[in-house]
Amino acid sequence: MQKDGVALVKFLIYLEKMLKNKVEITELDVRDKLREFRSEQEFYFGESFETIAGFGAHGAVVHYGATEESNAIIKPDGILLIDSGAQYFNGTTDITRTLSTGEATGEMKRDYTLILKGHIQLASAVFPAGTVGMQLDVLVRQFLWKDGLNFLHGTGHGVGHFLNVHEGPQSIRMNHNPAALKPGMITSNEPGLYRAGQYGIRIENLILTVNNITTEFGDFYAFETLTLCPIDTNLIDFSLMSAEEINWLNDYHQKVFDQLSPSLSPEEIDWLRTATWKCLAENIGRGYPFCSSNK
């Protein structure tokens, strides 16, 4: 995860520079540059699946794959969804980030924030032994359902260890799967929202089921988030976030900064510090939370 995170930070810096300098970059360029940065990492073997890089309306196609005919130019006025992963000899990665390439609309920010809230609720879940994915799925969808929204793919699938990027027996989805979540299982956490002809949003990290507490009521498990990559805060409507959710994001970004910065150059560290600025939870009540850099 650290190797993959380093490659992703290098890619995000590259993408930002291309857009800032108005250098043309396409969906296929995104695929190729991700492969290039990942291939520079030790123990890299290859992609774990074909990269999904969908700009604008293409992001609303869940399993979109850019071709020479469909290949869109990334413009500084929309949303870019990137779902990608790699095989390393010591593990398999699968990550989705949704990035703002320009000024986001209020609807975009609300949609993105509802997805992020669901993602955080699942990542923060504590549940008894024997729990199956369907019992946790509602934690992710509750915010969407209140707005009459939904997504039709699963929330999470199992991931192998230098094996399949989609691997059972566990899953997190609306339909019943009898396989219980057990310590040691790695599962994706990837809620999404897709507005046909406009844009798609998905935020995906991999989570590890771990032991949490044992009481007179039995064993309880939790999730440890494994993926290390900043979440785009430019798309967040912080007025919709609770203090607990902002604290989770702060803690996650601190973890990303701490674990990736030793492998980055000074310039890359400065970029990552900005990307993981803390948004202080105590200001949420004022409606305009401000950010301060990591110390």
C-alpha cells in the first residue's frame, strides 16, 4: 500500500501540473502514466485490472474503458473518476479516487459528500462476529437513500494477496451473501453515485477486518483502512459533515502523510502536506470550517 500510495501521489502531482500548464492529457494518458509510476516501485508485477479513467459523462459508466475512439481530453471544468490497481509480489491494490479538475457545482459537492459520509461510516463500523456484508451495507447507503439516491453495484468485494482483485467469499452488498466477515479478510469500501450523461463519483479504499473487543456479548470486529492516498477535499461540502466524520478524515490524512512522506522528495512532501491539510472539526458549527497544515 505504501508503494502504491507513493506512485499515486507522483501521478496526482503530474496531473495537477498538466492541467495547470494547460498541457493536453487524455483518459488513455491517465492509464499510461499510472502504469509508468507504479512500474517504478519495487516488487511491481503489473496492473491488477484495466484502469478505468472516466472524465465527465464517462465517469457515470461504471465499467467504462477508454478506447482510441472514446478517449476524452481531461478539461479543467469537471470531475475525473479513476479506478485502478496493481499487482505487487507482496500484495494487490484496488483504489478509486474522484478528482475535481475545476470549480465544482453545489450538486457535485453534495453528491460527493454523501458518498464520503457513507464510506466513512463503513470504515468506522464495529460489528459482532458472524456479521455478513448485507448487514453493513445500509451504513453506506443511508445518506443517499434520504435524498432518493442509490447505486446498483456492490459496496465491497474481497481482494486477494497477489491473486484476484475480485475474490470471495465475502462481499458487502444489498443482496444476501452467507459468508461472514472474519479477521484477515481484505475487502473494498467503494460506494458510488452516477448521474447519466453528467459525471460519476466513487471513493474506494481497501479495508482489513481486525479483532476489536471481546465482551460478555462475544467478539466484535472492526476495519483497518489500508489504502494510502489523499481524498480530494475540494469536492467536500463540510456543512454536511459531522465532527466525527471530519475527525476520521483528519486521522486518515495524517496516516497517509506519515506513511508516504519518507519515500517522497521535498517537493512531493510539500504537495502531500497541502493535500492532507486538516479541517478542524470544532469549526463545523460555524458553517465555514477552515484548514491548517499538518505540523
